[in-house]
Amino acid sequence: MIDSHSILLLTIGFLLGGIAGFAMHRADFCIAGMFRDLFLFNTAAKLRALVLYLAVTMTLFEAARLCGLLPLYPFPLLGPATGAGFLGGMLFGVGMVLAGGCVVGTLYRMGAGNLLSFVVFIGLIIGSTLYAEFHPAWKQLLAATTMFSGTSTLPHYLHWSPAPLVVVTVAILGALVAYWAQRGLMTRKLHTRGALQLWQAALVLAFVSLSSYVLIGMPLGVTNAYAKLGALVEKTLFPEHVASLEFFSSQPLSYRNPLTGNVLSGGPGPAWDGIAIIQFPLIAGIVLGGTLSALRLGEFATSSVAPRRQYVSAMVGGMLMGLAARMAPSCNVWHLLGGLPIFALTSIVFLAGMLPGAWLGGRILVKWILNEERPGCSPVLPVVPKQ
């Protein structure tokens, strides 16, 4: 039975997801596309919005911490940095480029009717579920490659207060954003009434992340729910096998929610628990936010017209992302939008692995998936504003 506290958290998660999905669709805010374009086209045009996001979110998180609004600092489920996590980040980088979207970009595009994104979504669930088969061995590798004496953030490792590091970093990132803004590089020509600039979506996401951290107790995250969905399906087919897997019986989440005061616990197994309460409504909100945005713009459409190789790329990319998100552990949204703003060491290591992975994914995309004469195409086409 769901109590009133759970209903409150479900509602908050759904609303935050809806706002995020709506804004991301309106701007086509795609983290995978940011890094893909960097390596395939040598342009950081889209990546500038992520720089702005980091500057604003670092400021908001630190201000909230200093005001006592973040009793959970660092937030739950944030483990130590590991060498194995670097490999997970690298595999994730390959997967997100092949998929043409990350774990959240896939959701808002799927909500807008993109069938290739639905294929990526299925791949994410399959990959997340497959990880359970070798979880014990990978867990040992994570433990054996732990770095920085098990500390979770750079300020903690350096024995510093986060404030000075935030001030210096935000000053550098802010100077870059100001430089780009003065030269008109933060804006693009919009052809659809109601579309958002990438920098506008970045600001919306920064406040959504802050709201999630203050109210839920942690920033945005969805990939544990993908494993849970896979476990639910597998349990109907092979219940004894699911019960025998250590991964599905693990309970990595256990914390007291700062808003309700209730203790939330849970894991990737097929059960209604804290993970389900936090992440399922967020996923639903992002999908429906993308649907609402697409309908209001007149852009909602389903189409299966795409070369077979693009469907193969979408499925393989989704499976790699799902697998890598559990190996890292977690995904680019959790690390880049949540971990980096507090200088989480595991998120820094994830980014260090994701960068060469995205480069490698771009090479694979051009050589094996796309025609050589069309290197700019993406397996999952972005939302293109109407002329």
C-alpha cells in the first residue's frame, strides 16, 4: 500500500520529470549529441550549454548547502571512484553515440513518437538486466580498483571546504560563457514558435536538479529503474533465476528523505521500493513532458522509415549504455548533471572514460553504421524545428 509520503514523492518526481522532458524536447537538449558533435564535427556549439549548466548548478548546490538545505551531502548512491568505473564510462560513451541519445534524451524523444528511441529504450532495459549475470565479478573489480582512499568528492579528498573550489571553477566557467555570449555563440536561429535555446533549457534543468536534490535528496537519476524493469520482466519468465542473482537482491539505497523524514531503501530487484518511488515517476514525467511538447508544437509523429542498420545501431547502443550504466556505475545524467557539480570523484573518472568512448563511438558510427559520404547523420534523428 502506498502511503501519503510516497504519493508526495511520486508527485514531485513526476512533475520534475515533466518539466525536464518538456524543456529538453523544446531545445533538443541532448548530451549524447553534444559529445558526438565535438568529435565528429569539431564543434562545441551544443556543449556550451552544458558548461553553463555546470556553472549555474555548482552555484545553486553550494548555496543550498551553505543554507543547510542539503543535509545529504554528498548524496546517496554516490560511490568511490574506481578504475573499473573508467571502463564503464568509456563503454557508455561508445553506446550513447551509437544510440544517438543518452538515457534521458531517449525518453523525451520516445515521448515525441520517435520509434528508434523506443528501440534504444528496450536496449537499455536489456543491457541493464544482462549486467546482473556478472555482477559479483564486476563488484570485485570495482573494489580492487578503488581510488582516492574511498573518498567520494574532490574537496573531501583535499580536506577543503567545497566553497573555494566552487568559486574558482564557476569563475572560469562563467568567463567562458560570458565570452561566448558576447560573440553570439550561445544562441541559434529558431524556426519554431515556442522552441527554446539550449542555454534556456540548461537553466531549467539546473533548477530541476536543485529541486530534486532538496526535495528528493539526490539529483536526477533513472538507470536503476531500467534494471528494475528488466528484473520485473525476467521474473515472470525465470523467477528462480532472478531470485538466485545477487544483483537483484542487493539494496544499495538506504537514506532518510529530507522532505518526509521517511527512510527509503531499495535496489534493482523486482520490488516496489525506494528506487521505484524515486525513479519510475521521473521516467514517466520525462516521456510525457516530451509528448506534451511535441503535441503543442505539432511535431508528434511516429515513423519507422529508417535503414535497418540504424535500428541495429539503436539497439546495440542502448544495450551498451544499459550495461555500462551499471558497470560505471550510473549514467551520464547522474554523473554530469549531478555528480560533477559537487566534484564527485567517481563522476570525474566517468567523464574521463566517456570522452574517449564517445570518440571511439563516432569512429564506429561513421565506418560501420553510416555511409562514408554522410558522416553527419545520427542513428536517432534529433527533433528538427519546422521551417
